[in-house]
Amino acid sequence: MNRFITRQSRARAALTSAMSRRIAGPRDRGDVPGWVLITIMTAGLVTALWAIAGPQFGQLFSDAISDVKGP
């Protein structure tokens, strides 16, 4: 009788553990703060480059488009 109770307890514990893992989902959901930091830093770099070299980039683009000859 004691072995039956032990097996039943183990089975109940295993089932409870499996159900809680399934409900809670995976624990590793990725590094969201890292991705947020990368996105913000990239946006900051683009903004800084645009502020410093915006007119030069605009002139470079205009020169490149004006040099293109169509058929």
C-alpha cells in the first residue's frame, strides 16, 4: 500500500509540474531589453548622422540622380 501511495504521489507531482510548465510557457523569452537598447542606439546614430551630414547626403543624392541618363 505504501508503494502505491508513493507512485501516486510521484505521478501527481509529475503531472502538476508538466501542467504548470505548459500553462506558464517557456521561461526563456529572449532578451527584450537588449533589443530595445540596440534599436534606440541605432535610431540615435541615424539621427546624429542625419543632423551632422544631412545636407551633404542630400547633395550627394541629387548629384547621383542628375548623373543618371535615361534611354
